[in-house]
Amino acid sequence: MKKIYCACFALIIIFNSCKKDQITVENKIEISSDVVKKLKAAGFDTSEGLTKIKDGYLVEYDIFIPEEDLENLSKNNSIKIPISLKSSNLKLQSKDPISHYRTNNQLVTSVLSKRDIKVFIDPAFGTYMKSALDEALQRYNNLDLTITFSRADNSSSSDINVWMVTNKSYLMSAGFPYGNGDPYDEILVNVDYFTPTNTRPDAASSFAHEIGHCIGFRHNDYMNRTFSCRNGAGSEGSGSVGDIYIPGTTSDPNANSWMLACSDNQNRPFTSDDILALKYLFSIRKNIYVKSIMTLISDDSHTVGCCDDRSLASWNVRAEFYQDAAFTIPYTTANYFVLNTYNGPTTVFQPMLVVDGVTFLDLGVYSQDIYYSYGTEVSNNSTGYQVAAFSGYWMP
């Protein structure tokens, strides 16, 4: 049976109301159409595997929703979203992109300074779980973001509190940032699974995952959890929390991301795609200067008729990195440097994660192909990359 690993805010999708007053399920206990509508509105499939048990409902055969949480399914509060303990039948997703997404609400940060987020963990946790939390915090701190994480001595002075729960159907739970720019303030850990004698390999990654929700990340396979969930739990939906795509993140399946919906009980350090998503959202500006060098290859721009023009030219493009505004002291990239580019038209951002140890990056050929009519752009079929401004560095 799958167990729930994390919790997100309510996901609201509008469905047609059920035409029947009641629905009969496998155990012959009738469930009201009002309950069915609330479950559907949260993105759950109620066509099969819906059962009334104890003080709640089992959805999709193995997702437990407490009765008390039903009223929260249509509100902007935290609910439990399923995460599998195992992914023995992992399937690659054949459609719908696997990329990184953020919520509408974001943390209030500045590109010029760092915001420290204090995390308190209940002292009753054992050494292993405390160390796992420290490892998760360090993973974020290693990326040199606009946010840092440190341990708080008490719950009253912390931004996020980690508490114990028992007898729950999830591993850990959390929520999304508040509208005032603060992170979600609570992570619940089911100590029925994270016991003093059960040193699960995914403990640090589970903490990092829940912190990811607290600072605004959605599951990156939220639209089709079949990718990481054994039984394929379907789509979580966009809802009022939002699902804003983070530019530059891959559209290819990535089985190792820290923000996949389902856990396979394995350690998941940040992938390069994870790092790009984090650096894009929380990039701190450094005294690094990027110089764009465009060497003209050809220019066949011309006027078409009386009033139309076609800008048709191509360049070799190189980005050079310097420590000073005068571009005299080369900078050697380090600590996951991110270069922002335009991919094709100048409205399409494409951040790139640049490898450490280089002082320049050849971006290849940029071909401009823009058609104007009476001075107004009517089509843009440009291809290739240009350097774009980005919060993580300075440009001339």
C-alpha cells in the first residue's frame, strides 16, 4: 500500500457535479455526492477504489483522507498528497513535460542579500533524524542562494517547525508559502516510519522535499504522477496555488529529482536540473560581469515591397565572464554559475547551468529572422542563443 509522503495546499479543479445523490463503493457503504465532489475538486480519481473507512475515506485504493480534512479540500489550506514508499513499477511518462514548477506565492527575498530561514526540530527526535535535517539544510546552503537555512533553538523563534505525528498514512507533510512572503511554517514527520531503529535512506531527501514545498516548489510531475508513483495517482491539478513553469528546466523525464511526487526510499541529492530551478528562483547577485560578444557572420536584411522589412542576419555568440566592470580580470565559474539566455525570440528565456572552471562559453550561432510590416513585428523565427540579463550577475 502506498503511503503519503508530503502535503500540499488544496488543488481546485472544476468538475461537473455528480448526477446521483449517492455513490456505492466496494464495501457497499454509500458515500454522499457532496463528499465525491470535494474529492474530485482536489484532483482525486473517484471512479474506482473509493471506500469509507473509520474516520475518513480511502481514495484511489490507498490514499487516506481524514473526515476532518474534507472541508479543507476546497480551501487554500494543506491537504495530504500521496507519495509512494516504493516505485517498483516505475513508468516513464510518455506525454506531459516533467519540469520544475513553483506556486503563485513566493518568498520575499532580495538579489543583494540573504534571508536566513530558521528551522526548529522537536528535541524528542533521535540523532539520525536531526542529522538528516542538518544534511537537508546543508544541501540548500551549498548552492549559495538568496536563502539560507539554520537551526533554531526554540519553536517561537523559528520560521519552520518540525514536529512528530503518529498513526498517519503519510511519511512527511508540509505546505506552500503564505501570501505575505513567508515560508510555510510546519513539517510533520510520521515517526511510525522514521523510528530510532529505522534509518531510512530517504530521510534527508524527504526533509529537503518538504522544505521545497515550504519555499514554493510543486511536484515536478504533478500533472501526471504515474512517472514516479507506482500505481499512477493522476494529476494534482493547478488549483489556486498555481503551477508556474520555471524556465530552462528539462522537459525530459528525470527519475532522481528531489521534487518528484513519489519516494522510492532512496537518497535523492539535487540533480543539475534541481539546482538550475533553485538558482533561477533564488539567485543572489555577485560581482560577476558577463560580456556578450557577437561576431557577425552574414546580414541579408532587406525591404519587401513598400512597407515591409525582413531582418535576416546571423552571428557567432560568446559569453565571457569577468570579475570587474572593465572586463579586464577573467572570472572562473564556480558554485553552479547560471547564465541566462534568450532562446530564439527575445521573449523566450533559457537559463543555462554553466560548468565550473571556465571563463567563457560559446553559445553557437544566433540567427535573427524577423518580419516587420509598417514597423510592427509580425513574425519572429529567430533561432539560437543570445546572452540575457539575469539577477545573478551584472551586464554592461
